[in-house]
Amino acid sequence: MSRAYVYHEHGGPEVEGFADLPRPVPGEGQVLVAVRAAGVNPVDWKVRGGYGQTGAVAFPVAFGREAAGVVVEVGAGVEGFQGGDAVFGNALAGSFAEYALLPAELTAHKPSGLSFTDAATLPVAAATAYDGIRQFGLPPGSTVLINGVGGGVGVAAAQLARHAGLHVVGTASAAKKDFVASLGVTHVEPGPGVADRVAAAAPDGIDAIFDLVGGVALEEVADALKDRSRLVSAADLATVTALGGVWVARTRNRETLDALAQLVLQGALDPYVTTIFPLAEAASALRLVEDGHARGKVVIEVPE
């Protein structure tokens, strides 16, 4: 069996709870991993409410899409992985659990110098940041605005942008001002008047916007950008499309995971794991992210 934190139907926090599920069996192209750490992301609580899901859902559903752990079993057709390998990747059946299934094509070997905890931040949050910054193709010296820079994706995006030689302006709450500044980012407080504050922070203009908030917050900063082809969102497809921008183009491959791991080892990317919860406190981990108060990444660790 596999102890897992699940939701039993679509709804709010009241539909969450622990369940003992049958240990997953890897199918073709899949690896079964004994989870050691799982990253927590906004999408985890959003899917609980039905976000991005179509058709019938087989409840209960385990939370979590980022996993790092040790391979227990491999499915048919899997090459390059075997039992005992330390890996990280995108979970198929939920990573807030003792065991999780990962598609082999979205799984990478964990370098020995990379902790399970840090590795668990890379498959969703850091990979989204990596894809978004690369999508712009900006030359060094350009200025990018990261809308919602204080969360897991934003913190990674800021570092990757700086590593690429870009100037970074970022919106985040006043409470995160010092944290954002520590990343080398020019902080701008969101809310009414944000467009004027962005203009003051970047008098030479904004060359690209990477949106991680959506909604009104995206609408309020969009006018800072003349070329809407460089308006990219990872948060709100409908709004960014209406504004003439585009959705982040995800690569979703092992090469991206390998590249991110190397950036961490080189010191160019700090996963900024600021809060760690044991699996038994998965609810608290979700609440911290859902309430929008998390700085950097929240990770759940699973005991051996």
C-alpha cells in the first residue's frame, strides 16, 4: 500500500485527507519511485477544484506533480533506469505519497550533489521558469518584468533571467520586498497604480513580461509592453490571449531537467526551499501555497 494525501471529490480543503492506496504498478514507459520529496505548487490546489480536468475522474486523486526519489520498479520499454536509481521528474499519479509513478521520458537521474529536496523543486516550477525565459530569446541587457516574482516559479525565473544577463523587475507584495531585492530584482508592489510604478522602475521600458498571476494583475501591467508577442503567461490562458500575448511553451523533456540540475550544481540556480513539511503535514503545506504567503518553494519530505 501507499500512504497518500488525496482529494475525494472536487471542492475546497474540506475534500482533502489521507488514504491508503494500492501501490502503483508501472505501465509501459513508466517508473515507480519511492518518493523522498515532493514539490508543492499552486496547480496542486487548483486541480482539487477541477482546474484543467475534463471527463470522468477516478477518485480519490493524490496531490502532487513534482517528485524526487528512488526507483523501485520499471515498466515495459523503459531503458536507462533500474531499481535503486535516484531520480526526479513529473509525477503521473500524485507525489504527496510514499510511492508515485513517473513517465520515463519526464524523469532524470539525480546528480549525487543535488539533494532530493532541491531536486523536487525542478520538474514543474523551475522547468516552467526555464521555458518561459528561453521563450523570449532576449539579448543580454534587456529588461523583463516578472508578474508575481515571489513564488516558486517567479524566484526561479528571476535567477534564470539574471543568469542570462537580463535586468529583472518583479511584482510582489510589500511583505516580500526584501526577499525579492535579495534576488537582484527591482521590486514593484502590485495593485492600483502598478503601471506607473513599473514605468518608474524601468525608465527605458520593458522588453518582455512573464506573467505568473493572471487576471486583473496581468491586465494592469500589460500596457507596459508594446510588443505583445513578448507577453507570456503561465497562469491565465484566457486573459493573456485576449491581451494579444501567448501561453508559455513547455518543453517537458529530460534535457530540461538535466539542464536545471546542472544550473543548481553550478550555483546559478538556488531552489530557495524556504519551508519543509513532513508528509503527515501535507495539508499545512498546501494551505501555505494556497494562501499565497509562501516565499520561494515549499517541499514535502517523505520518510524512508
